[in-house]
Amino acid sequence: MQFLILLLVLFIFQPQSDAQTIQIVPNIGYVSHNSNMDLDDSYTTPEIPSLGVFYSSAAVFGLRSLYAFNDIRVDNSTFFVGALYEHSEMKAKTKGIILGNDFVTNTIGFSFGYKRSAEEQFPKIFLSISLEYLMSFNYGYTDFGSNVNSISKYNTQSTFRARAGIEYFNPESIPFIIGFSVNVGYGTIKRDKIEFYENDIFQDSLYPTGDLVLPDLTLGLSIDFSYPISL
């Protein structure tokens, strides 16, 4: 509720032009999960390992929808809100990890930010910053062979992420925006039960022991493309 009130206040006091802008932003990126220990070095083992200890970095495919309160064709700055979806698949650094040899993440989220042109005239170079709240739905998959596999389940993960980027806006007859951004996020992931299947038929389930909540610090890069639509 406080977040909605803040958005309403910013919308009221934001200088308004005659139009607003919608951006549909497909993007491709790369995410690295911080590793806080070395599996081969027992002397630096912390109490709780992070998710990046077990998995390599991975490509991320996403789609964002942004609503800017001003028309960026004529205004040099604007606040914006948005929604996003992302998908990634990570491979385990070593086989036989009970978390899953393949770790699949589907993420939805919301963002709020501000962008400002670095120039007064076209073409425009925009600098942007935003804060994102993400909800990730994860599962791990392991194929043991002989039609036997397991699915490691997890509770929904919540993450806060900060993003900063730069955009080039070409305002010609077919306008387009291409951008590059970096993001840093922090959250936790909670392990749930592990289900075992044979020939796609459920056989049994087990609940994990040990560290159930793993920290997750991420660093990501993204290339964005979009076509601005003035309302």
C-alpha cells in the first residue's frame, strides 16, 4: 500500500506533457550468482553457502513493459513503472548435486525508476536507474538415467534488485531504443521437498536436511531493444 501511495504522489507532482510513453522491451542478458566459498577449499567454508557455489552463470531471456509518465520524444526526463518476466537455466558445477543438475528459474517482477536525457537535442542518450521487486519460481531437475529423474522444489524466492543503464533513442520515422544495463540483486532461496519419478510416474518424495535457506547475490548484464509508443 505504501508503494502505491508513493507512485500516486510522484505521478501527481511529476511535470506532465500531453502524452505518455509505453515501451515493450525484449532483452537478453547474463547473470552471475556470487559464490561465497570454494568447494575444493574446506578452510574457507562459511556456515551457509550461497546458490552460486553450486551453479555456473547463465544466459537470461526477458521481456519488460514500461510506462513512462511523460512522452520521451519531447521531454528530457520522466519517472516510469513497469512489469517484467525473465527465464534462465543454470548448470550445476559438479554432477550429483541434490539441488538439481539443471536449475530453472522463471521470474516475474515490478519496477519503478527514473530516466533523464544526457543531451538537450536529438538524438537522445538517456541515463536510467530503477528499483525492482522480483518473485522467482525455481526448480531443479536431475536425470539419473534409466528413465529415473528427480525434481527439487523451492519456495517462491523474493529479491530486490537495483538497475542502472544507458539508452540510445533514435527518433526518426521508425523510432527505436537500444540500451545496455547492469543490475545487482539480493535475495534468499528456500529448499522444499525432492520428488522422484520413474518413467514419469511419481515414486516417492524426501525433505532436505542441512541448510534450507541459501543466500543469493547476483550481478547481471542486459541488452535491451524497444519501440516507444506515445499515448
